Amino acid sequence: MATYLDFEKPIDDLESKIAELRHLPNSGDVDIAEEVMRLQDKVQKQIRATYAKLTPWQRVQVARHADRPHAQRYMPLAGDRAFGEDAAIVKGINRLSGRAVVVLRQQKGDDTDSRIKHNFGMARPEGYRKAQRLMKLADRFRLPVVTLVDTPGAYPGLDAEARGQAEAIASSIDTCLSLGAPLVSVVIGEGGSGGALALASADRVYMLENSIYSVITPEGCASILWRDNANAKEAAEAMKMTAADLKKLEVIDDVIPEPMGGAHRSPDETIDVVGKVLTEAVSELVQLDADTLRARRQEKFLAMGKKGL
């Protein structure tokens, strides 16, 4: 059963009518098949009109949609060899168009049980240390690294802080910037704060059209600036957290278009498009030597600071 967002009510109403018509017997007075086709055409037009003018807050809602394809749909090696296994970050060696790559995925989960298992995509220190271990392994064997980012942020619990959360994130960023192997990142849903940057300090950073990427959630920003997270919509507008905004600011390299109506309506098509973008990026980057990759990657992020971002 489809899950509709609040601004999708007209689409919900039309698709509900279609479902009702399909359960009616054909009396002969009305051509049900013809009426269904007419309504389906209206649905497509309504989806196109709705998604052509999404506000930043509506894109936040789409980025968090429960039916959006999560990292597990796109592509494990486990443990950080120091404390334990963190299910918020899933890793493994996969093939991308026939080429061996190391894939690091932030996994939110698809239902209540899996979300609890994966801690809603919020990694603890051992998750980031596991990421470092796999990136260094990739570097040793000159394997490209692909990261799929989808997290509200790093886990803020006391146990994570006690085990060195800040150091783990900082070390993960340093590992990204020091890699001699190509590193490509895609924000597929939420890119939250240092929890995202720990895997996204990459040669190429892409965002799906309706994903978001920011230093804090709109609700968190609103609670600080307005002392009330009810102002999350205003915060989302001000934060410039959408893919289009971040492309203009040159924080990301490009925006990956989503199928009409968002990735949650056509997961397989979305995954196919992301795969093609990753294949092209990796194919270009493997032509560069390790020193060139490091120098260009580090200069890319230093340049953001010079522009005052």
C-alpha cells in the first residue's frame, strides 16, 4: 500500500478513485476501463505538477519517505576489529559494471525491526572505524570506493560519546581525504552533519534530486534559532539544504534526477540511474594516479572554505 505525504493528497484522492473503480462490476452504463485510463492520465499530470514545484521542506519529507529505496537495495564485511559490529553502516566488496569496488552504505532499515537493528542509520564510533578499515583495505588493493549516504547524523548517545564519537568521525574524514584510490559518494536520502561527511569527503559527491544534505536537521536548527521545532519549514528554506541549492554553492558535483514523483515511486529506475552515474565517475577517476587523486580531493574541500561556505 502506497504511503502518501501531506502535499500528495490530490494524488491520493485520484488513485483511491481508480482503486474503487477497478473493484466495480462493469454495468455497461460507464466504460470503467476508459474512466480508469482518464484518471490515470490525471494522476500523472498531478504528480508532474506537484513535483515540479516542491518546497525545501517538501523535499525534506520526500528524502525521508519510508518507501524510498534505502542503501540495502543498491548493492558484508563486518566489525571494526576494536569494539564490535555497527549495523548502521553496511560494507562489502561488490561489482559495479564488472569492476570490483568497495561499497560503504548507511542503512536506515525498511520496517520497525530493521530500523531498530540499523539504529535508524545513525552510526556509533565502531561504525566509522569499520568504514576506515574498509577504505584502507581498498587503498591497499587500489579498489575504488563507493559510499551511499543516508543518515540523520551520527548517533548522539552517551555510549557513543564515551567511545570517542568525535574522534571516529574526524579520523574517517581524514581517511577519505588521504585515500589513493578513487572515492565517489551519493547522498540517496538524508545527509546529516558529520555523520554524512565522514563518508562523503569524496572526489565526486552527487545527490539524488530530492535528497538533503546539511550540518543539522531543519527541526534541530529551528529548536536552536526559534526555540521551537515547529519552525522547521522556515529553517529548511534558510539552510539551503536541497540538491539544487548545494549544486549552485559548489558543495556537490552534480544532481542525479529522480523519476517523476520521486525515487519512492520508481526504486528500480532510480537505482539504475545511480549505477550509471557511479560507473561513469569511477571509470574517469581510475585513470588518475594516487597522488593526483589526493591532491585534487584535498584542494576541493579547502576551496570551499576559501569561498566562505
